[in-house]
Amino acid sequence: MAKLSWQHHSRGRRLVSTPYFILATLTLLFSWSCPVLGKKKLYIGALFPMSGGWPGGQACLPAAQMALDLVNKRTDILPDYELELIHYDSMCDPGEATKLLYDLLYTEPIKIVLMPGCSSVSTLVAEAARMWNLIVLSYGSSSPALSNRQRFPTFFRTHPSATLHNPTRVQLFQKWKWTKIATIQQTTEVFTSTLDDLEQRVKEAGIEISVRQSFLTDPAVAVKNLKRQDARIIVGLFYETEARNVFCEVYKEKLYGKKYVWFLIGWYADNWFKIKDPSINCTVEQMTEAVEGHVTTEIVMLNPETVRGASNLTSQEFLAQLMSKLGGKNPEETGGFQEAPLAYDAVWALALALNKTVGPLKAKGRRLEDFNYNNKDITAEIYRALNTSSFEGVSGHVVFDAQGSRMAWTLIEQLQGGSYKKIGYYDMTKGNLSWYGNDRWIGSGPPADQTVVIQKFRYLSQKLFVSVSVFAGLGILMGIVCLTFNIYNSNVRYIQNSQPYLNNMTAVGCMMALAAVFPLGIDGLHVRNSQFPVVCQFRLWLLGLGFSLAYGSMFTKIWWVHTVFTKKDEKKDKRKHLEPWKLYATVGVLLVIDILSLMIWQIVDPLHITVEKFTKEAPKGDVDQLIEPLLQHCSSEKMNTWLGVVYGYKGLLLLLGIFLAYETKSVSTEKINDHRAVGMAIYNVSVLCMITAPVTMILSSKQDASFAFASLAIIFSVYITLVVLFVPKMRRLITRGEWQSDQQETMKTGSSTNNNDEEKSRQLERENKELQKIIQEKEERVSELRNQLSERQALRSRKRPTSSNQNHSSPSIPTPLNDPKSLLPPPGYPLPASDNHSLPPTFSNSSTLYQPDGKINRNNCHSGRLQLLYK
């Protein structure tokens, strides 16, 4: 027979003949159609990898040949045809497969179907086959990329896609109530596409992939990242060799045990972790410890049920015949032994599909033997027949999805005690999970998908709350006593001179501030979350209004004392009369400012609950739990802004109060007789408030310290204020008996009703006595001067008898000396004995130094007059 050669061009295909073209053609037609020679042959071009990365052809080729023998013997399947297999060794190498594909296409006879193995080879063949209108049916390709119908429009496979593991994994995640997983993959196309499909499926199921790691050759860094990010449920996608490297690193990082679950591919050898590998430095014992308890998902390639399918063989009968055909070879040493049922069912799927096309083609006047690489009609009929295939094979129920991938069951196994145990099956077509219930875990059950975080609210210490509440309650009772005392004795002049209504406001404000201590200590332990904002409002309003009343009334007193009694004399006289309504108006203004600011705050930005989260804490013991402390706060959206406004306004009032208290510390007045006590209270309150405000903001995350500091500051401020303002008044009225009314006050002795007046009186008496001594000394000096003057006058009168001479000799002595009145002593003094001399006119007004009523006025003791006494 002459040799034929084929050439392919982009514009079409043409047959280039040798000189014996006509003879060869006639011979070929005769061999197909001549009934004398028997059945017409249909050729299948196959690539079986007998060596290379996956030598699956070692078992798959014998299985395919077994199926062809049975098909060709059947009279009910393709009775007029005989299937013949033309196969080559692709070595699972795309380069080698390209050369072999060329030989298959351009070498007689025409192949009606192509059957490649490996995913890489199938990708090449399936992408090129559509140019020759060829159907591709693979028995050993799992790459998810082959499910792309636009890229591979004529591709089918009896080997399920690797993505078929993903529905089973998602089903297990949901069964064990895991919502958070991690993945680690080898960087290859098949695993990347599988992981992309898994990510989409878990997202639809509400499961999160929290960590996604990949590696090319060394998985050390990826495993460390899984450990650092607290991965618990880990899906591993890598080949068997890389699996040993991964789990050696897993052992080193202690990423195994009762807290972790690994999901691996199920088509590794059963003893893959015990195989000595020079590329790792872990012992077999260490590897066995690291892999214990992991779960595998594997496509069911052998029907677990004892049923007879299209081939009239059970799965066990098929295995027996296959072992006989292999000549007793060890299945574990025979490549593709697990995939052999898939190759067997692939031949049956093709035979049944071709058998199904005979009738439709005959109705169109076509025959299978009419197929050529330009005939799209026959290809379309074969495609429709395969797409609707459904039969029981030795690998299970054979059916293809819309992408041409096999729909199959998934076997779920778990490594228990160093060997794999079947724990269930999953039928994706029906969504049915068959569970044996023999899964075993290192702990009490399946581990958590993450460290269990228990949220625990922090509440105020009840002992502290009760203790502080007792002091606050006692302070309120004290305020009631002070208020009652002040009201009862409001008619007493001493109380009236202290502005009792302002003191009443101070007592009421102190009680309100103390009442704010109770809501400060109420938290989620006492009230529900819906009631907590009300507690926040009580805190704010009680403390704000209490401060305004208590401090505002004290500030008003000190303000008006400074305004009235520290001005110049002429202004002071005009404003000496203090009108009480001005005091009350000042307090009212301060109170209105606070009420308006609080109302605006609550309307614009109301308080609500906020929860502060703290660093997770590990409890004692080997418990896979973390405690996350939570703390409730009263807050608003712009809390810092509002606090800044309030603290700024109150701070200015406190500073101004300190200044005014210092300025008026030496002022004495009967109008507000307790302003010094008010100043002392302002000092204490201001210091405590200025310290407490920033400290409580710093300690806001420590509920006990914050509450203790704030509440004790309130209590101390109130206690000091009440004691300083009211206790001295109580003591005075008790010790002096000034209880009933103003009439009893007026019946007292001539002493002043004020301690300041008594002190002033005693000071004036001391000054009067000192001035009397000075006057007495000067009078004695005057007497001496009189005696000397008399003696001099007598001596001169003897020397100068005439008055004219006498007048010229003493011009410095004035005539008024002869006035008898000038020689009289000052009023109230006795006449000097035998004193006939005249008094110098300079001392004629000395009597004004001493008043007849026994009191000396400071104004009368003029400095100029006192100087004359020494001349």
C-alpha cells in the first residue's frame, strides 16, 4: 500500500497523494466497507504515559484494552464496528506529546477520538483538537483549568476535576462548624486553580480563608506564617514529595496536635510519610507524629458497592481481571493503578456514546465511518451523546457536568494510628454525606477553627462601690443636717450676715454631687444595655448641676466681696450696700449656662454606650481559649470636644475663684462674714477638681481606679466644704447660745457681734494707752520748760529795770505768754503746783490729743503735732 502523508493549512486541509493515491484510497474504502472482511474499524488515538512524572499508563493501558475486548465482543454495542486503540507513550511531557499528536493526526488511519493522560498533556491535546473537529476523552486529568468550555469545547474526562474535592471540604467544614480556614499551596497551575475554586465555594458558604500561603520549593517560610497567624484548619495542596517537606517544617513549628487539622489530597501513597527522603531532616517517627489525625479527600475511583454496570462486571471482578492482566505486579509499584477503573470506564463511555450516535447519523444519511477532520456534524453527534452519558461503571456512576468533567463520589479518610481509615463518602450530585461516625481526634472532639475568644465584661468592684456609697450616703445626711441647721437659724443675725440662702444652695449642690456617686458606680452588672444611657444622663446632670450650685454659690460670695470691698474708698462708699438679689442672680446665671450647655450636648450629640476592647488574655491551664476583656463607657461621637468645652469653662471658674479668694483674704465685712471660710473651701475644691479631671481621663480604662479617684474626690470636696462652711457656725451658736432671734443678740453686752469688731476694739484700746503714755511724757517736759522759762525771766527782770529795755532784750518771746489761759494745763489734767510760768503757745492745742470720753481717734494724732512735742 502506498504511503499517505497529511498536511494542515490555516485555510483548510487537503490530502497530498503519492503516485499510488488512487490505489491506497480504494484499499482503505474496501477495508472499511467490504462485508467479507467483517466489522468496520473505528480508531482511537491514545497517549498513555508509561514513564515520567506520572506513569499512569502502566495500569491504565491494560484496563483500556480490557474494555475494548469486552466492547468488541458485545453484539448490542456497535455491532457493525470494531474499536481499535492506537497508542503512544507521552511520558507525561507536553513536548513529547506535541510530537506524538502530530503523528496521530497526520498518519493514517483517521482517529475518531483522542484519549490523552496527564493534565499537562491533556491541556495541549484538548486545545488543539478543536481544529480537527476531534472529541477528546481523558482518563487521567484532574486540572480545574480543563473545565473551561470556551478554551476546550470538545473535552470530556472520566477523571473528576481536582475541584471536586472542594464541595466535600466545604461539606466537612460545615459539619464541624468551622467558619475560618487557612490554605498552603505549591505554586503550580493545577493547585492555584483548585484553590481559586475553593475560595469561591467557601465564600458562598460563609466561610473565611483567613490565611493564604504559597511556596515554590521551600515551604519553611509559609509554614511559619501559618503558625504566626494562628491558623488552625489548614488545606494543603501540593504533590507528595513537597508534602514531606511541608510536614517536616510542620513538626519543627509544632503546627500539629489537638489544636490543628490538616486537609490533604488523597492520592498519595498510603505510606508517603514513611518514605525516606534525603531532602528532609526529620525522622520517620517525627513525620508520623506530625501527620497523625489529618483528613484526606479522594475521588472514588472504584465503586464501593457490589453492582454490575454496563460492562456486567463488579468492581471487585474488574480488579481481579486487572491483576491477572498485570501478571501479578505489586499494585503499589504500578503507576496509575488507582486510575485504572477510570480508563476502563472511559472506553465504555466512548463505546456507548458512539453506539448512541448510530441511529441519529443514519437518519441523516451519515455513518460513523464517514468521519473525517472536516466533518462537524458527526463530531456534534458524538459530543451530544457523551454529554448525556449516564451509566454504572466499575468506578461508580458515570455522568458528566456541563464542563465535561466527571461527577463522582468523594472518599473521606483520616489517618488514625499511622493508617488511613474510611470515615465517609460524599455524593456531590445529590449533596448526600454518608458518615461512618468513626472519626477520631486527639482532644475531646474536632478542634476550634480559631482560638476561642470569650468576651468578658469588666465590672466595678462591688466592695468598692458599697464602701464609697456608704460615705456618699453619710455625706448626704450631713448635707441635710447642715441645710436644716441653716434654715432653722436663719433669723440669727450671725447666720443672716453669712447670706444663708447662698449657703443653702451650697448644701443642696453638695448633696447633688454626692448623689452622682451612685450612678457613677452603676454599670452593666446592675442595668440592661437599653437602660444604661439613662444612667449616663443621671451622671452628667447630677454632677454638672451639683457643681454649679455648690461652687457657683461660693464663687458668687467671693466675687461680690472682691467687687465691693477691694475698690477705692470713693467707689466703696457708693457700693457699700450689698443687694442680695444680685448674689442670687449671679448663681442663676452660672446655673443657666450649665443647663443650656448640657441640653445642647444631649440634643446634638447624646450619650450612648461604647465598649472598649482590651488585649486578649490567656487563661490558666491548657485551654484553647482567650479572654477578651470589655468595658462599657458613657460616650458620644464628639466626646473629647464636649469635655474640652466643659473642662475649659469650669477650669477658668476654678482659677478665678482661687485668685479672688487670695485677693480677699484680708478683707473684713459684716455683710458676708464667712467669706474667708468660703475661700478656704474654694482652694480645696479647685485643687481636687484640677487633679481629678485629667487623672480620671487617664484612668478611664481601669474601672476601679477611675471610680475610686472620681468618687473620693467628690466626697472629700463635699465634706471639706460642709465642714468649713457650717461647723464653725454651729460651734459659735452652741458655745455662745446665740440660738433664737435677733432680740437676744441685741441684749448682749456692748461688745461687738463680730469677732473682727472685737479685735479692732482691743487694738484701739492698746493704741490709746500708748498715746496716753506719750502725752504724759510730753507734759512732764512742758513743766520743765516752764520752770526754766520762769527762772530766766526773773533773772532778766533784775538786770533790766525798765520795761522798754526789757522788751528789746527779749524779742523772741511773744506777748501771748502773759495770757493766763495759756498757762492752764490741758483739760482733764490737774493744775501744776507752784507753777506761775506761762505756757508756750505751741502747746496750746495739746488737749486735742486726748478726748474727754477716754478714746483716742487716730485722725487726731497728726504726725506734725507729735513732732512738736520733741522740739
